[in-house]
Amino acid sequence: MASRPLLGAASLCGLALVCAACKPAAEPLPARVRISIDGAVISPAKADGSQWDGMGVVAPGALTAIGGLLRTTEHPAAAAASVAGFAAEAAGAGTEPPEPFGSAELFVGARSLGRRALDRSGQRDTCTPGWNGPPTWRGVPLTPDVHVSGELIDRDLVSDDFIGRFAIHHGHLVAALRARTVYPVAVDDQAAGQVLFVWIEVWPD
């Protein structure tokens, strides 16, 4: 006769197997999606700490606070909103924020599905730009090689300043699709780190 401890262990194992079997499977991914780029969060300072359009530097404390928030990965939407708040506060504290514009191109492998402008007329002095439209691609195959490549520029009277490039990959798109809301993609580890987040939406199409 099996001992009580062994019977108890067998019962627990059986319960674990039942629970694993009852766990709902991840919802299947749609074959095609609609992808929009809603906006971005830009650092209030250039890579060297200087203002985008002014002659001074941005307070180091603001950049330190933003750096700490960027390391908070458990709740990306909350982190992105907090970073946006700090960036906006720094932008309003005597600094000179950029006038961001740019473009993004969507690829499936090496095949382009079109370039979209990232711009909004009359938008000035902001670290949290939004885009007219927003720029959207429809009927995009959600294959592992789908990705978006973009760049942002600071519009100046004399000479435009390059802000940075960003890339959004398949994993980001799947995360946004499952979030079912506007989703922040952290891109601060790309290029010079001056583009901090890109806000996207992904829906079945």
C-alpha cells in the first residue's frame, strides 16, 4: 500500500497537471494587422546634455530621473507616461525643446510597404510629439520579419538637427496587439538614445 506522503505527492502532481491543462492558451495571432504610430517621447537634451535649440544645458537632475524611470520595465506604459512628464517638465523649465518631424517605413523582410510622414503642422517646442493621422499601414502580414524603421529630426530655422533613428520589431508589434491599447515601445537603447519611446497601436485587420 502506498504511503500517505506518496499519495499526497501524487495528488498534488495530478492537480498541477489539471491546472496546466486548464490554463487558457494564448490567443492566436491574426494573419494581418493595422499598425499606427501615434507619437514619441524625446529626451529634453541632446546626447551631450545641451538643449535642442538653446545655448545652455539641461539640468542633470532631470536626465538622472528620466534614466531611472527608463530602467523600470515592469509597467512600460506607466514608465513611458512618467518619462513623458519629466521630459515635459524639463522642457518647460527654461530649456528649448525640439520641433520634431520625420518619417517611418514599414518592411516585410526587405520589401517596403510604404513610408509615412511623422509630422503635425504648427507643432512646436515639444518632447512629446504626436502625428497627424496618425500614420497607419493596413493589411500588414504579421510575419516574424515585419519591422518599422523610422527617424526623427529637429526642425530649425538655419540647420536641422538629427534626433535619432528607431526600429520597431515583430515582438513589439505582438506586445502592442495583445495590450489592446496605445503601447509604448522603449527605444532608448537604440542609436544615440535621444528617442526614448515610440507610441504604437496594433489591431487585427
